[in-house]
Amino acid sequence: MFKKVGEGFTVAEESIPIDIHYNKLLDWLIDRKKTTINWKKQLQPIKNKIKSAVQELPKNDDFQLFLKQFGEDYSQINYFHVEKIFELLKKSNESEEKTLFGQYSSKRMKDWSDITKLYEKENLFLAEAASMLSSFVNFDISNMKKTIDQSQKQISDLTKKQADWARSVQTYEQRYKQSSNDLGIKGNASDIRNELLELVNELPELFESIVSLIREPSIEQAVLYYKAFINYTLNFNSNKTSTGETEVLPSLNHVIKNGNYTSGDKISIKSEEIESTPSKSIEIDWTVIDSSKPESSVNIENSSITQPAIDWDVSVDKNEEPSGVSINWDLEITSNEDIHSENSIEVVEMSSGQKSSTQESYLSNIVTRNKFIDDLLELREFLLQRKEELEAKENIITINLFQSHASGSNQNPWTSIIQQQTSDNIISAIDLINEILDNLENGKMRLLLEIKHSKRFVDRLVNSFQHLIECIDKSNKSIKFAESKKEELNSSIGDIYPKLETLISTTKSLKSNIEKSLMKQYPGRTVNIIGEVNNI
């Protein structure tokens, strides 16, 4: 008995509940001499006896249903299970057989009665129950919950990865489709190479559209203008043909005249080293010539050609204000007949019965196509220069060049062609040349020519498509693997949940039985087992 401070009543000790933490329960029993410290050693013979006695139980439904929860592991049978088995035996015919002294004559009843008494000796059943309770809460139930949590986390991670892989598949498929659309192919995975090679069939149509632009009147007039300017400037001093005219832009003129004929029709293309005849055309060097040097050396296609310096007959006094400069346009250009050119182009008219060694068209052949582009660039630079001169406030060049030839018997036959040109005509021709050059050098044209001439380039394109296909397949396989893994994890969780629920139920029942057994030893007092065992 004790008395609270400041109060006039006492509280009986029997009314104070006994609270025991589940982890300290076994130590609590040993400390209070409720059980022995060697309880495990004394428990082993009881377990052996249980294992033998279980085999002798009747095979009826009641016993079979009860034993089903243990499977083949009868080591989980504790004192409270033994009591249940003993109760089932009492309900059967086994309990009716008794001796003169009131003891059971049935061997089964005697065996389970002995097991019960052995458990109750020194409260071994409480020691085992306390140990099992701690193990269930700290290990078995905890591990099952952790396994379920880990499995659910893995399922969540796999779901996220599946979404990432699905986005990757979508990205690869869009890239594959976009690449197919950019190239203009269907994108049949099993026929990519053939689809790429079939693109080359678009080249003739593209080349014909270029030929149509080349044959526009503004281009023909620009070529004639350039020819007139060159012939007027040379003034028939050199490089005369049989008609007395100097040829310009041979590749461009060829396409205007003959179109993009294949070599099997009208032209033969030779890419070999030949010795040229006296040149019918003249190549203009637009670079600035240093007049301070007596002569300049120019390297043309591995051939060293010495050109005489041009005397411009210009004298400027440094102390004098520059007013007007008189330029002598009587240029003398010598013919160089000993020029050897590598990879030169020879265009030969062929009869319909002749055959060529190559089947490439004029614009698809690398050498002739480059010559054609060079002619276009040369013509464009000439037109740009003339445009600036015509748009100048004082057209000094036109005055100096053509004023003396405007009338009279000495009139140059090219003068009228040159004087007819306007800035608008030149701008129109420049715009058309830019359009032609863009068509010749745009991405699609370069792509088609690369496909036509480079097997290695085609291999790279095919490999890029195959790489995308492999990435798509790999991502799809990863998605399927993740789905299979999720099913496996869900199945595992499905197997664990029933076991966990059974174990939780067993643990709660075990806790309740321990509390009842302890309350029998402490009459009138409430025993509470506290701790995590109440939160499972």
C-alpha cells in the first residue's frame, strides 16, 4: 500500500497494471525466477516429443486443417498449439477411454497430456512464447514488410523506366520517320539500301530543270554579253577561231546547245591526261597584277606559265591631286600553246551508232559538272562587276571603251551588243544564275550525287538507319523485360501477403495468450505487453 502526496486515499498495489516491453519480456521472466536461464536446453526434448506425437494424430479433417498452417515444419508448434490439439483430442473418442484412477488410457491423450505438463514445468512455455514474440516482430514480420516495400519500389522504378524507354522509342521512331521523309524514302527497314539507290533516278529530272533554266533568254543574253565583251576587249589580236571569234564558257555553252545528254548519246567524257591543241578559249585571271614587277609566274594545273607584265601606262605624281587617269586598254595577250592539262575535258560529237565507255550524263560527271559550275561562277562575277560599273554615277569605263567606236567605219561589231545591256537585264541574269547554282549545290542534289558516286556514303546512311532500328528494338525489349519483372514482383508480393497476414494474426494471438498466462500468475492485476508489437 502507498499514499499519494497531498491526497487522503491509498491505492492498492494489485490495481497497478504490469507493463512489459516485448523485447524485455524474456529477461523479465528470467529475472523474476518465472523460468530458467537454460530453457532452450530443456525445451529440446519437448520438441522431439511433439514431432513424434504429431505423426500419431488421427487423420480426420479437424486435425488435418489445424496442422495445415505449419506445413512440414512442426517446430513452430508451441504450448498454445498443444492446448488446441489436446482440446481436439478431448472432443474425439480418445477421451472416453480412462483407467480406474481416472487417467487417460489412450496413448495419444497421454502423450499430449505429458507434453502439456512438460511445457508448464518452470514456465518453459512462457520463455518459448516470449522468444517467438520477439523474433516475429523484430525479424519475420519486419523482413516480410521490407521485402514488400522493396518490391513495390522496384515496380515503381520499372514503371518509370518503361515510360523513359517508351519516350525513347517514340523519339527514335520520329527521328527515323523524319530522316526517311528528308531523304524522300518510305523507310522500309528491310529495303533501305534499295530505296536509297532508287533516289538516283530523280537526278535526270533535276538536271532537266537546270537545263531549262540555263536556256532562259536572260542567260543566253548574258553569255552573249560576256562573249561580246571579251572579243571587244581582245580586239581580235589573239586566239581567233575560224570564224574570227573567241570562245568563252565552253561547258555552259555545251549545256545550252546540247542539254544534259548522256555520254551514250552525243558526248564522250575523257578524264585522262591529254595534250591540248592551241587553246580556243581564254581563261581570265581576275586577280590583281602587281605592275611593279616585270613579270608574274602563275601555276596552272601543275604547269608553270610565265605571263608578261601589263604596262598600264599610268603615272601619278604624289604631289598632285588625282584628277583624271587615262588608261591604255590596248592589251596584248600572247597565246601559250605548250600547256598540258591533267583531267582535261574533251567533248566530241558522236554519231548515233557510236558507244561511249561511260554512261554518266554531263552534269552528273564530277569533272564536267565542276567545269559547268566554274563557268557559271565566272559569268556571275563578270555580271556583278558590270552591274557595279553600270550603276556608277559616272560610267567612265563605258565612255572610254565605246565612245570612239559608236560610229564610223572603225565601229567594232560587238559594241552594239555591249551598249544594249542594262542594269535590270544583268540583275535578272544574276538572280537566275544564283538559282541555278543553288539547285546544283543544295543539300538534296549533293545527297543524290553522293549516293550515286560513293558506296561508302550509302553504307553510312544505311548504318545510321540500322542503328535507329537497333535502338528501337533494344528499348522495346527493355520494356518487355521490365513488364515481365513487374509481373514476377507482383507475384512475389501476392505470395508474401497471405503469409504476412497469417504471421501477424499468430503474433497478436501469441501476445494475448502470454498476457492471459501472466495474469493467472498475478491474480487481479492487468498485464500489458507494450512496444512495436502493438503496431504490426
